[in-house]
Amino acid sequence: MAANDGVVIGFSDHFEALRLDRANRHGLVAGATGTGKTVTLQILAQGLSDAGVPVFAADVKGDLSGISQIGQPNEKMLARAQGMGLTLTPAAAPVIFWDLFGEAGHPIRATVSEMGPLLLSRMLELNDVQEGVLTVAFRAADDEGLLLLDLKDLQAALTYVSDHAAEVGARYGNVSPTTVATIQRKLLVLEDQGGARLFGEPALALADLMRTDASGRGYVSVLAADKLIASPRLYATFLLWLMSELFEELPEVGDPEKPRLAFFFDEAHLLFRDAPKGLLEKVEQVVRLIRSKGVGIYFITQNPADIPETVLGQLGNRVQHALRAYTPTEQRGLRAAADSFRPNPAFETGAAIQGLGVGEALVSVLDERGAPTMVQKTLVRPPASRLGPITPAERTAVLGQSPVRGLYDQAKDRESAFEVLHARATAAAAQAAGRDPEPAPRAPTEERQPRTPRAPARPAPRASNRQSMGEAFAKSVLRTIGSTVGREIIRGLLGSMKKAR
């Protein structure tokens, strides 16, 4: 439910609402398991959608899918709404379902080049030396216009780098074939975890996450993550890539009247766990700067202590559900959560956090001046959409009405690094055997030229099999000049590819 001054979260001694003109200042929803975090996420997502703000949210448990269906409030929910002075009107939000595995939603993909070496290294858990070799492979491919679209393209490029380690090392730095082999083995592990489905084309267009329906409501893009969460590094790296793409692509807008997109990152502790210092610094930069692009980032986690202080300080809107503190570590987390709020003299914040019931929260949001309001004990309002997961038939019906139906469902595999290098290897083998090489694969629009016959009385000299990276990829460069991906590649803050606007 969106009020005139924002999205109503609940009621204390007055309505607690997230102001739309401060919703790009990021936020935090925290609390122990079973205290109501998912319901709060659902309320915020639907309220922002009603206000015309597109939303992206990861659905880790499958419960968020109910936002696509009209709610069926029971007597308790109706009584709670009435006690708050709210009229609970059941309604569904417009939803687009996405799924990395293409089972519970539209497939969602990125190209290897878009992901970049830094994020891919984190996904593969590479050490510094291995990350350096992977960066060399990306750099060589970028310099020569080689297309790295899927994992087989990356495997092919790494094989070439290993086979030509001396030439590549002289230009880009030392490359050890043993290190390359280690990276390739880790790529196989990633494939076994389902990561191969993430990479390829058609790649996700960010504009499809920022759609509104005919009535002006923002679409809620729900990523089915119940299976994806079984590979936590893949889950966290993918969402971090998505954040970085938004940061790189969107223009500056300052502080808009309402966000251009609200991004909800569930199980946010996975993003920061075991992350190297350099990556944490870059994440902090993205969180700090992306609000000027009109994007609000909302982290959902069990304890605010899961979020580094440098990032936590950027989260101005906060909803804290109950925490339990039995161990010394939990007690430190409780104190950190309590200290992050502007105190209310009416109660002690730490004790209040432990005493909250299901559906209750401590709420502090940014006011019209951008300052945090005094923390308030709040009854969270009931959602207008359905609580809990939907049925497979209902999901199928939503997918059938999706505005992106047919755009991503069929994978495409065009000519890229794998095909180019395979053609080169075939030609080299044919030359070594004294045969005419097979013609290299041609783009569909390329005109075929007649072959000039070889003079029979004078055999041609045998060509060298050792070629530089540039020679190996020359045909690929020629074929991609003028195409949408044949432009100069520039890598952004997190190593992902910045697309030309």
C-alpha cells in the first residue's frame, strides 16, 4: 500500500511510512528466522510497485511468489488492519518470474565478458595468482575483440593462452599452464553446479527489470532462488554483478521523487562472507554511488552485524524484527543493532528488539530532511497480496502473461571464441598435413569470394603454426566490426563490461 507520502510499513502511534523521495537512500530489513522479514519485504515491494517503482527481489524460500496473487485476508489480518485505521483491499502486484535455471521463470543470463574477471574470480574462489591469469585471458580477448559469451568460449580462450604461454606472457605477463589448468578445473565445478546456465545469450537487458504496466505500476521481478541458494557463491556473485551493471549503465539523476528501481538482496550476508578487502571496498563504492542513479538497495539478513560497517552506514531506512541473544556473539550483534538506531526515550532499544513478537518491528526511516526518525515499536501492516508460495499452475499462468515472454526462453549460440579458435585449430592441422585448410566459418551476411586455384607446378611454402593472439583472432575482429558487440570494451568498477550508451 502506497500512501501519499510513501509506502506504509505499519503503525506505532502514527503511520510509519517509507518516503518515496528517500527510498533511493537504501535500507535494511533484519531479524531472526520466522520473525516476519519476508512479509516486510512483500509489503515494501508491493507498495513501491503501486507507486510506479519497478522492483527486483530474490525469492530464497519461494514465499515471495504470493505477491503475484490477490490476497485472501483472514479475520485476524482484517482486525489488525482495522485497528490501524487501514482499509485492506486485496490486490496482486504485476510480476515477472525469473530463474537462472529456466524452470520457475524466464531464464536469466549474462555473457562471460559482461561478468568480467574480478567477479568471475570470486565465483570460482580463485587466489591472487589465478585471478591474474584469468585477467590476462580477458585482457587479450578484449584487446582483440574476441567474444567471450559462454563458458566454452572462456575454456577455449584459456586453452589458447596455455598453448601459447610464451607469446602471451611476453605481451601481458607470465602465464603458467598449470595455473590455467587449475582455473579450467574450477570452471568444470561451476558447470556442475549449474553455473553454465548463467552464461550465454540472449543476455538480460536491464530495461526489462524496469518495466511498468499499463496502469503505471512497477513490475516486481522475482528471481526464483530456492535452488540457486544451494550455490551461495554463485547466488551472491550474480546479484553483485546485477548491482554493478545497474551502476555502470544508468545515468545520474540525483535524488528523484521516487526511485527508478528498488533492489532487494535477500540473505545479504552471503555477499560479504569471505569477501577480500578489495572487493568489499568496491561494493561499498557501488552502494554509496548507485543511489545517485536512482536505485535503492535493500539488504535482508538475520543480523545487522552481517553487514560491514562501511556499508551499514549507507542504509538509512531500517526495519528490525526480533533478535535472540543467547551467545556472546549474538549479544554483540544485538548491541550493534540497537546502537544503529536513533534512540527513543520511551524504551530501551536492545530490550525492545528481544521482546518483539511475530509481525512486530522497530522502524526508523529517513524524514524529509534525510535524517533518521526516532525508532518506533511498530505493528507491521498486513499485505494486500497472498501470503505464501503459489501453485505451479498459477506460476504458469503468470508466465503466460509475461511482457518478456519469448524474449529469453530460447538460448542462442552465435559465433564466438570457441568457434573461431576451433576453426583456426582445424586450419592449422590441415596445413600441417599438407591439405587445403577448411574455410573458416563465415557470418551469415558475409559474401563468399571465389577461391583462387593454386599453381600445380609450384607447391606453396609451409606456413608456420605459431601465431600471435592477434593473428589467431583477426577473422573474429573483422566479423564483429560494426556489430553491437564489436565496439571497444571498457571494464567498469567491478570488472564487468561497460556497455556503450
